[in-house]
Amino acid sequence: MYSVLMSDVFGKFPESFSELQSAEITSGYILEDGGVVRTRPPLIGSQLYEILARTPYGSVKRGEVGIDRLLTEQVFTAAYPLHEVISKLLNPNLDPDLWEISSSRRPGAAESLGLRQILYAYWAKWSCYRRYQPLDHIREYFGEKIALYYAWLGFYTCWLLPASFLGTLIFLIGFWLVATDVPAKEVCDGGNSFMMCPLCNTCSHWNYSSICLTYKAGLLFDNGGTVFLSAFMSLWAVTFLEYWKRTCSALTHRWDCSEFQDIEERPRPEFTAMAPMTIRNPVTGAEEPYFPESKRLNRTLTGCMVIILMVVVVLMFLIAIILYRTIVRIIIYKSGNNFVSDSSGRIASITGSVLNLLVILMLSKVYTSLADILTRWEMHRTQSKYEDMFIFKVFIFQFVNFYSSPVYIAFFKGRFVGYPGNYNTLFGVRNEDCGAGGCLIELAQELLVIMVGKQLINNIQEFIIPKLKSWWQKRKISPRLKEVKKEKGEEAQKEDKEEVSPWEADYQLLVCEGLFSEYLEMVIQFGFITIFVAACPLAPLFALINNWVEIRLDAQKFVSEYRRPVVERAQGIGIWFSILQFITHIAVFSNAFLIAFTSSFLPRLYYGYTRDSTLSGFTNFTLATSPRNYSLQHQNTSCRYRSLRDENGKYLPEYFHLLAIRLTFVIVFEHVVFFIGGVIDMMVPDIPEEVEMKMKREHYMAKEALAENQTLGKTMIPAENEVLRQRGVKSSAPPQSDSPPPYLKKIPEEPDTPDNC
């Protein structure tokens, strides 16, 4: 059933829509005793929507075609397919294997459930987390596009199980390393032997042993298992995408959309209304709105300039966060409270991470709206092209927005500080140095705050906001419904009290906003667990927990809180797959540089191979002594700082040896991972063997059927000369001609139209 609600004031009613009665718009589902019974295949999907979207109601040249245009011009308030009515389950403990969707409900027949009833009882409930998702039912009720999203989300969640197990195991191994690590014992037992230089201009000297707990906490994230986990996650991402292609091909073949190509995709209503000219479609031969490609290219380039401008805004906010941390550290240190002053760096870092999360969420909202405006302004003809360009714009911005701060901490923070007596500054403020525990533990903290904080906020929003919107929608609609009931009379009011019509009940639900935000959230999460997994082994575990909650929240929204979306076919997850491939390649380089330049793995390995395999004296090896001129300026007090420099501030030979080792490691790591990934790509076919055999069998059967039909046609309809010879009757039929019938007219060619019209 497809419901079209009219607004109170509209221009002219499209009389041609009366012809749609022949398409049985209102057929499909009949209500009987509060249940839903399927009577015939309903036209609620692409067939009925195609009729509604292609029916003209005015001038075709002016684009007055389809229900989408009428919705855009607010002639209609809403148009949506109706949900099935959820009746009370006769047997809530019914085995899913006994699900039956029958064509009628007969007395004494087996218990039958409607599609929405099945999804509500066996998919949307929290107790269904152990069940497989009923993808075939989701596809039949919501269409292939939504079903493929849930198939991908479930597949991704299952693949997070080994990643989360290995990450948690490596994190737990860190506890054993903390108890046996020699450099950790040197730091904790050092006493006053390592007097460190101040971390800011107004800070005082401090003992290296004061960071004993922080140093040990860093070993939970920075240990030998980090290298193995990074390589594993890089190969995991490549293998995940390869096996998803196999799963996707199997699903699309089973759902008969593996060769789906929408070559007759309709123009968007906004494009139809605003296009300055028309052109004949070479496929359909129909007049369609047209927008010059040269003008679209100019607008696209302008949109790219806006993207660059917004990226600059993100970097400006990043610099502001950096200055905030430095200034807050100084203010807290000067507060005079010894307890707070000792934790000034930690407090500044945590509050800076929270503030950065709030800025990220704020900029995300602003830019998403701006990207929508820009993409509409670019005048893309079809909805698929519009969605691809919109997704591309938003992803570029969100990639910089979410990952700029972790990238700064991982690869830039503490690299350009200088040395005592020759510190570098930014806007007159000394460049930010890594905290007492090092940059890797700060990166882990930043990831946990941004990733987990974003997930918590999104889940709370998805749980509370739809309920608040639904309550507000019902409150806003109730006065109008009361006025309509008064006009109906007393008898109608009695009927309305007993039962609300399905289209009124669905009208009170929320409009389905599509899958863009759902995909974007998962893709950003995929980036966190692959690009920065070397700094936070627990990231896959938090992603697994979040996805388990996400599946149930999304299922509840689509089944019971959103209006039923129009069925859409699809071959896969679209441009999101290309984005995932891009993130996978970035993750390989990111993990290689994290291990080489941010982790202490290679310095420990170098010291153990060249000096002492037990790592005795490693702490003293990593600390340099302040230059003499700096010591003279501070009452002849020398101090230590983390670097490989001599007493004059120049780099030691060990620094260049270690730099060569780090660069070599990066090259070897990414070559090995890419080579193994290429081998996996070659060994794992994109289409499973059984699916490929079925496809070949179908093509063979189709050719056999075509040949059989051609042979049967020649046998059943003999040649004209043979018939006349058998009967001895002269033919009175007109002579055959290659010319077309007289009622067919040649389509006149359109004159060439300049692009600047």
C-alpha cells in the first residue's frame, strides 16, 4: 500500500494520477482481525514508485513529472509506502525455522507472521544479539540497498571478533611486561639521579622517577606485540575487504541484482525544476532537463575551494587546541595547589581532548549542511551521482576533522621542540612537547576520548532523539487530526476511536533519513581501528561493543520508528567500498611510521643489539644533558631531556643510525604488507566458486532456452511459400518491405544547443 497525503492548500490536483488505479496502488495487504495477510505481490517497491515517479501532471518539458517533484513543491505533504501492522505474537517463542509467510490465514492453518512482525520479534529486540540477521526478510521488506548495509555491518562486526581478541590479549601481555621491564625499573628506582629539564617556560625541574606509574601505563600500549598487531590489522583490513566482495557477490546473485544497472535513472526533482534547458535522452528518446557540463565543472571546482577553506578552518582549530593545552598547563602550574600542579600536564591533555571532540562534532554538523548545499548547487542530474559527490565531499572533510589531532600527536608533537637554551616557539609560545609518559600514551588517550566519546554520544542520540522527535511529531499532528475528526461527524469519530488508519499511524513516524550517517559513522570507526591501532590495541574491542549496540538501535529505528522507505535495488555498498580501500592503504603507512618514529620498539631493539641485550642503562641512553650555557643561566644546574644530542645540542651518530633503521623499517614493513595483501587478493577470488558455477549455468540455460524458442518458432510458423504450395492458394498478403510501418515516425533531431545558453 502506498499512501499519499495531501496538504491543506495545493495548486491543481494531478488528474493523470487517476490512471494509477489500474496499477492496483491500494492492493497488497489486507487487514484482518488486527493481523496482516499478503494477498498478492504488493506494488510498494520499485514498480509502484516508478509509476508514481514517471507519471506526468503537467508540461513534460518543464519537468512537471512525478511524485518527487510534487513533494518538492509541497503540493503533497508526504508520500510513503505503508508499514505492515504489528499484531500481538501468538507464540513469542516460535522457532525461527518455522517462520511462514502464507498467502492467507485460514482457520487451523499454521501460525503465520508478517515480515515486519518477524523483524520486530527476531531482529530488533535486544535479546536477539545471538541470532543471525534475517537478511532475506530485511531485503524483502526494505529492499536490497538497506539489506546490503546490514549484511556489511554484520559481516564487519563478526570480523572484529579476532581483531578484538588479539588486541585485548596484547594489552594484557603488557601487564606482564610492566613487571619484568628493566627500563621501567630504572625509571621507578632512579630517585634523584635523573633531574629533568622543565617542560614549559614557567615550569620547574622535576625527577624522572615521578612518572613511574605513567611510564608503566605506557608499556600497556607500547610493547613488542604492537608490531605484530599492526601488521595483523593491516592484513586483516585487506582480507576483510576481499571476503566482503565474495559475500556481496553471493548475496547480490541470490537476490538477482548482480547485473543490476539503472541505465534509465530519473533526473532528480531539484535538477528537473532548476535546469535551464532540455535535451533528448539517447537511451529513452524522451525530452529531459539538461545542465551544461562546463558550468557544472566550474561549480565543482568552486566547491573544492570551499572544501580546502574548511580544511584550513579545521587546522586553525587544531592550533587553537595546541595553544589551549600549553596555556592551561601554565595556569594550573601557577595556581599554587601542589596536588593540581603536579597533574597540570595530564589535566591540560584530557580537557584538550574533550574540547577537541566537541569542536569536531560541531564542525561536522556545520560542514555536512554546507556540503549538501554545495552538492545541490552543482546540479547533478541523478540521485546516485548526487550521493556520490556528497559522500566524497563529506568524507574528505571528516577525514581531516577526526584524524588531524591524532596525526599531530603521533607524528609532529615533540618533534620540533628544540633543546634547552634553543627552544622553538609558535606565536611566541614554546612548542608543545610530549608529556612525561611520551607521545604514544597521549595518542592512546586521544583515540579513546574521540572514538569512544563519539560512539557514546551517537548511541545516546540515536536512542533518545528519535523518541523525542516522534513525541514532538505526534504532538504537532494531533490538533490537525482532531479538526479532521470533527468534520467527519459522530459516526466517523466512533470509528476513529476504535482504530487509527494505517496511513495516519505511519504519518506520525519519522522520515527515514537514509544510510549516509550510518555508513559514515562505521567508516570513521574503521579508520580509527586500522590507522591508529598501534597506539591503542583496545580499539577493536570498543568497536565490537559499539557495533553490537548499533545493529539493534538501527533495527529498532527502521522497524518501529521510521516511515517505511521506498525499496531501492543495489549491487553493493557503492562508493563506501572505495573509501574503505583508501583507508586500508593509509593504515599500512600510518602503522609503519607509528612503530618507527613514535613507539620505543626500534630504539630498544637498537640498544639491545649494539649495547646490552638486557636493556640495562637504556634510560640513560635515551636522555641527553643540557648544554653548558643553559646550565650557567640556571644557577649551574644541569638537567636531562629526551633526545640523542651531545652537550652542545648537536645530534649524536646514534641518532642518524637509528634514523636509518627507522626509514628502513618503514620501507620493509609496507612492502611486506602490500606484498602479502596482493597475494591474498590473487588467492581469494571475488566471486565464490559455487556462485560462479551457478552464474555460468544460468547463462547456459538462457542460451539453450533462446535457441529452443527460435527452433520452436520456425516449426510452429512455417514459411509463407511452403503454406501456399501445400494448399495451392495464391497469397493475397502484401509484399514484404524493409520500410517501417506508416504509424511509426522518425524522432526529429534536436538542433545543437551551445553550452552557454
